[in-house]
Amino acid sequence: MSGCSFSVLTVTYGDRYDLLLEGPYKTALENGLNLLVVCNGVSESYLQKLCKLEAEHRITIKLIVHEANQGSAGGFYSAIDNAKVFNTDYYLLLDDDNYLEYKLDNDFHYKDASFFPRDGRSYINAAIKGETPDNYLAKPNSFLGFSIERALRKAFPKSKGSFALDSFSFPWAPYGGLMLSQKVLNSGIMPNKELFLYCDDTDYTYRISNMFGLYLNTKNRVLDVGDSWNVSAAGNVITRLQNGEERWRVYYSVRNQVFFDKSVARNYLSFSLNTFVFCVLFLTFYLFKVNKSKNGMIVAKAILDGFRNRLGNNGFDL
């Protein structure tokens, strides 16, 4: 094969064989690529199916087995740490339910860090339409995606003519669809395992973007075989947090986002003001909601833990 060479890296958990088969495995098979799978506390039956798939030798598969679920942060840390077993030019990260719509172009000039678009993300959709994604991206000093500046930007958006996709470096991107060169993998930038679940991809790619830039590649597209909670949940951030049925998802997403927002804030006064306004809005919504949410206390705990750097795996029984 001439041109660039690629490998696929993914993390799976539970019993998601059918999703992985229709996602990363199918992508690797159709493109003739190596596939590294981190088994993050998978069921015994799932592991047996993966071992059988590996033994078929239709493509080269490398399994990394974690006895317990180490979260997306620990999972992708292992995937990236072990990726050098495949000596390829680029490494494509996919969630275990992601499928690449088209075959990879191995003659295309890929940047050191880029990502393919996915549905359900307003900043990506805007960029593809030729609009500046700044109107949809949270900026430093924001709190859980809210800032007075961002609210004003939405009310008075920038001119569409000021945006050039090829030269625009995004501040972050999801794991799924991320394309990284060997240079990035050898840079020492790794996911923060202490984040465990949620926002670890934002934190990781933010650091990559600062060093290498991070660019949207519209030559392909990532399809989601399954649903992502943060994307599929309807409403704004306050209603999603109030209505979230799985408390552990609410906890980790809030805790880690608060930790990240605090870490990248550039103006303490502005960050504090945005934090105060968000908390007032959240409390007002909670007090005047007819059917009281059970998530009020878990959100409060998550905010405090994020501010106090109380990270790590707190389990799923929250």
C-alpha cells in the first residue's frame, strides 16, 4: 500500500460486541487496517468473542485487557500507550460504536492532529456550513459551557465571511474520529486518567491543540452506531443535568468539566462571574420546577469536587 499507513484504536466495555463489530472492526476490515482494542472490564463472553475474532486473522487485532473498567480516560491512555505496537504513520481513534463512512485516502496529506466530523455537534455543523464555530464553542472563563460573552456572541454572531476552515484550529475534539500522527503520539501528551469518564477527551485534545493545532477534516465522516448521552440528550445544559437518569453520568460530566474550566480559565473575575450566574440559573430552575429533580445534590457535589480537584474513580453507585 502506497502513501500513508493507518491503525485503528478503540476502547470497549460491558458487552458491546455487536456495536464494535459494526463500528471499529468494520472500519478496520474495509480499509485493511490493524485494530487495537482495549477491553475495559468487558464480560467474559464478550472477551471470548473478541479472542475468536482475533484468531480469524482477517485483520491484525491486538487486545489489551483491563480486569476493571478504567473509564474512557484509562482506556484511551492504554490504547495510545500501546499503539506503537503498530508502526504506522497515523492512528485513528474511534469509540466502540463509531464507523467511518468512507474508506481512508492514504494519499491525502493529513495534518499531525485532525478529526473527522460527527453529527449532533453544533460547532462542527457550523464549520462545515462555512460559519465560524466560535459562536458555538465555549471559551476560557466559561463555566459548564455558559459564559456571558458566549450568550452575547449567540445574540450578535460574527460575520460568516471571517472564517476559513483549512486554517482554523479547534480547541478540542472528541476521541471518536481523531486522527493523530506518530509525532503526536511520541509527544508525551496523554489522557489524564484521573478524569476517569467525560471531558477527558476535551482535556486531552485541548493540550494537543495547543502544541500541534487541531483541524477538521471533511474528507470523511464518523457515524455513530449507538447514542452518546451528551449528544443525544435534548435541551440545554441545565435541563440535561436536571433530567439525567443516570446520576453517575451527571456527576462525572459536571465534576470533570468544572475541573477543566477552572484549569484553563484566564481571568479569575470573569470565570467567577460566569460561575455565579450559572449557579443562580440552575438553582432558579430547580426551585421552580414542578417535578423536582433528584440530581440537584449530585450536581452540587460534582461542582465542589471539581473545584477541589477531587478526581479519580468514584464508582457508578452515586
